[in-house]
Amino acid sequence: MTANYVDTHCHLASNRFDADRDQVARECIASGVRMIEAAGTVENSRIAVRLARRYPEIRASAGVHPTDTAALGEADWEEIVGLADDESVAAIGETGLDYHWKDSPPEVQKTWFLRHIELAKAVDKPVVVHARDSVPDVLSMLEPHFKEGLKAVWHCFAAPKRDLDDALEFAVRNALFLGIGGLATFEDQKALRSRLARIPDRLLLLETDSPYLIPRPRESDRNDPRGVIRVAEALAELRGATREEIARITTENAIRLFRLG
């Protein structure tokens, strides 16, 4: 079946899928959803690559989440570097800065964020960016690299209300793709939802961050990549478009950014 959607950020490597990972992957593919399996640890990167080698509709990322960087060593990093060149790997990350959780000191996170950025440029693949309570620092670290050809997606695009307009302007100026997920369906995300219609078509991507960020109305205790269809419906309503238009635009963008066959 030809896929109608691309979930550009899911976590099937999560232990929430240990019991039925392959079944979920097959059901999502049958529902017309292709996936970018987003890694957060070295082990997740290995699982992501295994999934991508098994299913043509899945591509992997390789990288370590900012909250896990305190334990990241050189041997681990060499493994990430080795995976980065694999043809099944479409992106580097997820990486970035997370000041909400206190697992890794900010300076450690910044060091590894920069190393992920440099790796992404070296292998000419997009970097998947995580920004939580850290938007100004993330954007200031990213900006110089766009002039050097960096391609990037801001996964789970969101920001405090005071930062949203600056963040949107930054994304447009630097051709930073924006991954829109379950938050688009949350009624309490009024500031974010009111700005989703302002994102240019050319920068729009869909994602689920599954098993997290279950779309509303909540119908399950675990999100999976099929949730991207509900996100597309919400985006269509907010942008005055049809779900089919959102699917087409975001799929074309995902194919272009991640070089999907």
C-alpha cells in the first residue's frame, strides 16, 4: 500500500513496545503511515537501525537525547558516528537542549548538541532538534550552521508564549522544518494552536512522538504512529485545509528533507 502519511518522529524502540513492536510497525504501515524511528540512546539507535533494515517504510535516526548525555562516552559516540553513515539512517538525533529535567548539566548538553550538529553536516543528513525550556539557547547554537548547509527539524514544535513569534520567524528565516504532533490537538495549547496556520507549507511536518503525546480526544493509553492521522485532521481544521492536503504537503516535505525513496 502506498503510504499517505509520514510520522517523522516516533519511538517504537521504547520499552512500551517491547511486547508488540513488529506488530505495531506492520499495522501502521498497513494504515498508510511511513515512519522515522527517532533514537534517544545508543541502544535505541541500534533498534532503530534494525527496524529500518527490516521495513522499507521505516527509516532510522542515530543519536542521544540531551537528558542522556551525562553518561555518554567516547566509545558510545564512536558507535553513533558509525551508524550515521548507514543507508537506513535518515537523520542525526534526537539532540538539543532540555533544561526541564536535571539529568545532564547544560554545558554537557551543549557540548554534545554541537557534536551532533557537526556530525549531521559531515554526513549531509538533517539533525533532529529537541528544545525544552531552552529555546533561546537552541536557536542561537543552530543559527551559524544553517549558513554551512545544515538541515534541521524542530521536533515537537512548541515554545513558551513569549518565544513563539520569535521562534516562527527564526524557522522561516533559516528554513527550519517544524514537526507538529499531538499538542496541536490539545485545547489548552491556545498560543501554539493559534500560530499553526502561520507556518509556511514548505516547513510543515507531522509527527507523533509516540508512545507519548497521545492526541485528543484520548482514545488509548499509548500513542503509536497512526496518531499522525489525528494530528493531520487537527492541522487541517486550524489551517482551513483538508486532511488530504495536509497529508500531501507534509509527505512531500518529509521525502525532500529525509530523502525518502
